[in-house]
Amino acid sequence: MLQIRPVSDLRNNFSEIERTVKSGESVYLTKNGYGTMVVLSLEKYSALTDEIELKLDEADRIAEESQTRLTHEDVFGRIRGKIDERL
């Protein structure tokens, strides 16, 4: 079940939020009725970011081995082309 709580609960009910997060759920925090942040476990955060870190490391290695540099127009143009091919 989606956990949406006021940000004040982070201070007032930290232990309860911690238990929820440790159980694998994310907690969405609101401030004045608007979403402001998400609290998640280190494991869940790592699962979201590990692949990105690996790809960035791979890109760094490739950049060290090659003098080829692409502009952002080149990169995003290629990505847009791939997306358009799928549509």
C-alpha cells in the first residue's frame, strides 16, 4: 500500500517510518499537501542507482581510450531516433 505521510511524521514518527522503509516500502512525504520527497532504504536506493553508476564508469573508460567526443545534440539525436523507430 502506498505510504503518503506529512513531512512532520519524519520527526514525530521516525521509528514507524524506518520500519516501513526497512520492510521494502517507500514513504512519500508531503509538505503543505504537496509531494516533497521520498524516503527509501539504502538497498532500494542502490538498486535504482547501481546500474547508472556502472554505465557512467563504462563511459569514463571509453572516454579515456578514445578521442571521439559527441555533442549533446548528437547524443540526444541518436536517442530520439531510437525512440522514433519504436513508435
